[in-house]
Amino acid sequence: NWTEKKIEKELDRLVEEGLESTAVRPSYLDGPSGTRDFYPPEMRVQNWLFDNFRETAKSFGFQEYDAPVLENVELYKRKAGEEIVDQMYAFTDKEGYHVTLRPEMTPTLARLVLGKTNLQTGEVRLTLPLKWFSIPQCWRFETTQRGRKREHYQWNMDIVGVDHVHAEVELLAAACFFFQRIGIGPDVVGIKVNSRAVLEAVLAKHGIEKGKKDADGGDIFEQVCVIIDKLDKIGGPAVTELLGEIGVGSDSAAEILKALEAPSVEELANQVGTNSEAVNQVKRLFELAEQYGFGDYLIFDASVVRGLAYYTGVVWEAFDRRGELRAIMGGGRYDRLLEKYGGEKCQIPCVGFGFGDCVIMELLKECGKIPDFASSGPDYVVCAFSPDLYGTAANISWKLRQTGATVDLMPTPKKKVAASFKHADQTGARRMVFVAPDEIEKGVVRIKDLRTKDKNGESIQVDCPLDALD
Ligand SMILES: CC(=O)Nc1cnc2ccccc2c1
């Protein structure tokens, strides 16, 4: 009863492990479908990526926060037809609570801010503006067996409490700073920037004004954005069809699709005679990005709306200019989310982005920019020559560690010295400490350099007095 995918996976494993016969393995030895294991080599790359996320966040004065992967399903109740909501990894726990593995982090950020807010007065007990970041693992339960991943880590950066475009600019600057740090220039990636506020003006012209709800309380504008976000994937006719289903006439749909093709924000403004405030914000954003120094990464694109219901203003997404990959990162302004959760006193402006760990790795692989992290290995491998010297070897290791040295204490004395050498070489150690009876008698240990030889190509070793170790 093996599925094609399982057979494929088993064959890949056999090839990788060079096993001839197909040993039958209990299925639980494979992690749950759509999840990844990070063995040390992959973990070194993941840590490199996250270190760059953290260094960038620090450079921009952001502070790290975290929260449980488990959240109440209620936190994500949005009636806009979003895939991310449809595919929640939700379940009922043993006390009957409807919980879910978080599909995204922004609602949790909102929950944390409101946890420090007086909902009656809207007074936030935190010092605004907040610049917070986190690198949470987020989950989805794919409805179709598209074999896609069910988890990813997503670097989240958010600014809470700034209602003007400086917040968007700061976040875009941080994203571009990160790209630069890992060697991805504006020739390789771009960030398409748009404003939903301008699109809102288009819809208002067609009777879909801000905040208009459908029969079961869903916000029409949000639903339109979720549909338009699918344009690249499903094409104009299908979008027109979906818009029709939520009550947007085909002539309005045609106008909307036309607005998405506007080549510049001015053009878009002319086409819709929109309120200049939204347009001016976008213009200001591009001006500031130039002055800031990362303008080359940005491009205006009227078709970008992003697929999350709660965005209200400027939105953006990073893409690879060769156009082979899915969006690398996405973000935008979401000024109404805290009010949605906390009530009308909590009109706190927010902007943020999410940056997944998968697409960026595909891009880095393609560009050959993933550093090679062969294990650097410990400073010392300490080896006891006989079982009764293991305690002495352990104490020597302890002393060496006091000096800040990294020490791999061999678990059991190997039968032959040669085997110990092999182990030491495999660990990539710099030096080897032999704890042997004769030397210990003389109160010394023999330390051998495993990396350099003397002028005759001989190994270099010294007998070090035990009391000179720490
Ligand atoms: C490219 C990719 O793996 N995307 C991905 C993977 N897992 C997710 C899990 C939750 C939400 C979004 C997710 C998105």
C-alpha cells in the first residue's frame, strides 16, 4: 500500500544511504508529511540564515519576541476566502478547545500588543513605536496532496504605532539590507510595491466602498484583494468569474483588471482620479528609498495586492527577477487589525512583513551563495588510553574547557591508537590529548597537533604538565 511518493522517498533514501536491499522501515521513522528534519549540516545553514535575519533586525533597532506555536482558532477567523485560513493545522484539544498550529505570526503580534493595552481607553502600556521581530515556525495542513511543505520558518518584522510611510520605508530598508548582507543584489531580486488604498479608490468608483460587508459579514474589499492576488496563477477570466461570484459586475471587473496594469502610480491615479493622499504616500516612499540608498531594489507594480485580508495600505512582495520562484517575502500596512481584535479604541497603525525560509534558500542555491559550513571541529579531542584513566581524561577536559577551549572527550578508550586518530580526524579537531599511563606517571599529558607538521613533515607534539592545563 505504498503511494508513489513513498516509493520515491524510499528509493531516494536507499540511493543516498547506499543500501542495496530494501529493509522494511516502520513508517514513523519518516517525519510527518510536509515536515523537514535539520541534520547538523543543514542546521548550520539554517543558523547562518537566521543569524543574518537577527543581525539585520538588530542593525535596525528591532527587538525579538516569541509566543507559543499553538493559538486559538478564533484569532484567524476572517471571512475573505484566504488559503492560509482554509488550510489551518487546527484540532480540538482534550479539553475541547479549538486550537491550531499558527499559520502566520501577525495575529499573535497583535495579541501580544493588545495584551499590554487597555481596551476601554486604547492606551498602550508599551512605549510606541514598537519595532519587533520573530522567526516562528508556521504551519498549514494542505487540503490537497500537492506534496507541498506543511511548515516553514518565517522571519517577521513589524513596526507598531507609526501611521506614516517612514514605517514602510524602514521595513523595506531592512529587507534590502538583509539581501545585501547575503550577497543578493538588486540585479537578482526586486521588491514590487503598490498601495491597496489606491485600489480602494478604484473599487469605490464601482460601488464597493471601504468597509462594505456581504450577506454573512465578510468585507467585500478584502475578498476582492484575495481574489486579485490569484491573478498570476489563474488569469483574468477566472478572476472575473470569482469577482462575479461576490457581486462585482464584469464591467467593474474589467476596470479593476485594467487598473492593475497601470505602469506608474501617476497613471493609476489619473485612471481612477483617486484621492491624492494614497498616491502621495507611494511617491514619498520611492523618494525616501532613493535617499536611503536601496531604491534600486524597488519597482512600482499596480497588480500587487498580496493575499492576506488585513492589509489596508502600501503592500509589497519580493521576487526573483528571473521569475522562476514564488514570492520571496511579502508585507504591508495593516491599520485595522488591532481594532478588529480589541475594539474601536484600539486604532493602532501597524506595518510588517513575513520572510519565509524556503524560497530564499532555493534562490541562494541557484545563485551558489550558500556558504559551505564543514564542521569546524573542536579545539581538542581528549583520549584516555585505558578505562581506568577515563576519570583523569574527564578532569583534563574539564580544565581545558575552563580556558574556553572546545573539547570532545572520547566516550570510551578505543582499542588501538589508530582508531582514536581516525575519530579525531573525523571530528576535524585541532589537537589531540593522550592520557596515557607513562605520561600520567610523569605528571604530563602528550598533546599532538593534528593540523600542522614540522619542516620534515613530522607531527608536532609536546608533553604538557597537568597543572599547566587550566
Ligand atoms: C515555499 C513554502 O514552503 N511555503 C510555505 C510552507 N509552509 C507554510 C506553512 C504555513 C503557512 C505558509 C507556508 C508556506
